[in-house]
Amino acid sequence: MYRIINKRDLSENIFLIDVEAPWVTNKCLPGQFVIVRVDKKGERIPLTICDYSKTNGTVTLVVQIIGATTLKMSKLSVGDCLEDIAGPLGNPSELISNVAAANDKKIVFVAGGVGAAPVFPQVKHLSEKGVRSDVIIGAKTKNLVILESEMKKYAENVYVCTDDGSYGFKGLVTNKISELVNNGKNYDICVAIGPVIMMKFVSELTEKLGITQIVSMNPIMVDGTGMCGACRLTVGEEVKFACVDGPEFDGHKVDFDECLKRLTLYKTDEGRAYLKEKEGLSHHGGCGLCGGEND
């Protein structure tokens, strides 16, 4: 059992928990995720690691209430336990795996909504290695902005954007990127994490600007093990799966239009059956059940 030792609300439907899981914290790195089960009969859901403490043996998870499992999790209190936490899973962030290559680079992170959670550990880790970066946080409105104060501890600059202008810059994150570049910011690398549509438009913009683009496709993961086929995507000429091959990819090579279409189809039983029939043996990734080269 995994005991919750801290819990706090970040916004109306987003909360943070610190959970005792020393065998996860001993091995995890920014960019990886865990599979969580609330109780013995509960579904398994992937959650990105927001922070961790090897000293305390705790992992920090940020959860948005979007379904029955996350709603049930929101009702737990300090002292309660989660049934399972499996991980770390996925590959560490590209910049974390090669910090030396980032030393002389100008980096901007773009965090859309709950995407601030997986952005934060990267910003923190890089800062502790002597690499300071800028962060753009985007949200629909002021009360949905999360982890701003935490980002400011480790980032060079933090820019907040709200769609309605209730806080910070009024406009989309792409508008803010353009403003910063037009005012003399010369970024080498952009890391965008958030809604797929946001990552699509950020990637289109940075390609025009000549900025290397990294995106994390963790928002499209469902079971986190490659068995459901939900996070299948095309990167360049290759079929990839976010949970086993990523979650990070070159944003300029991701077929976002295909990804968005699959997300829509995957929401219905008929759509899932269609995708399974259409994609055949390549529907899953790494599950060991399909056969073929994608196992």
C-alpha cells in the first residue's frame, strides 16, 4: 500500500498528492510516469511524475478530475493509501538524458494546463545542473493556472498566459512565443507539454522559427503499457507508441492531425473497433500479444 502524506488543491478540479513510493523514487527521472490503481477493483491509470524526493522516498502526482477513478482519488485524505503504484515507466526526458548538450542552449518550456506538472521536474532538474530556462504557462483563466510559484524557484523567467486575459498575458501560448521572439529572445529548443491541439500549433510555429521542438505525448496515453493502442501515433515514417517509445518525440515529425482523429475515434466503442480492424497487428505496441514488428 502507498500512503498519501500530503495533499493540496491546485484549482477546482486539480489536486496534488505526495505518496510514499521509495522504490519508484530510487529510479525515476523527469519525463517518466507511473501507473496508479486506487483500490483492488480500480482501473489502472497513467500519471506523470511531477516531482520526487529520494531522501523522503515520496513521489508527487498532479491529478485532474476527469473520470470516476480520478474523482475517487480526489476523495482520499492524508493517511489514506493507494492500492498500487507501478513505475517508473517511459523514457526520461531527452534534455535530462543529455544535460551537457543543453548547457549552451536557450530553452523555453511551454506548459498548457495540467502540462505544467510534467514540465516542472524538467525545469527543476536542469536548474540544479546549472541550466536555466524560460517557462510559458497557458490556461483558459486565472484559477486554472497551476505551479506558477514552484516554476519561479527554478526558471529564468515565467510567463503566464490566459485565454480570457484574467491573469498575465491575454492570448495563446503561441502568441506569447511570437512576442518573445520578436522582442529578441533567441530560443534553440522548445519543449511543449499539454493538450494535443496546443502542441500541434506550437510545433507549427517553432518549425517556421527554426527552433528545435520536443513534445510529450503523455496526454494521449490510456493504459500506459502499450496494450490498448490508444497512444499509437506516426512520427516521421514510423509508427510509435507514446507509453513505450516516448513519451517525448520530435514535434516537427509528429502527425498531429492523425493523432487528433484517433483521439476522437477512441472515445467510442465503435471507433475503437474500427481502429483495431484497420490497424491489425500493429494496433498495439509492446504488449506481446499482437505479433509483428511492433511488439
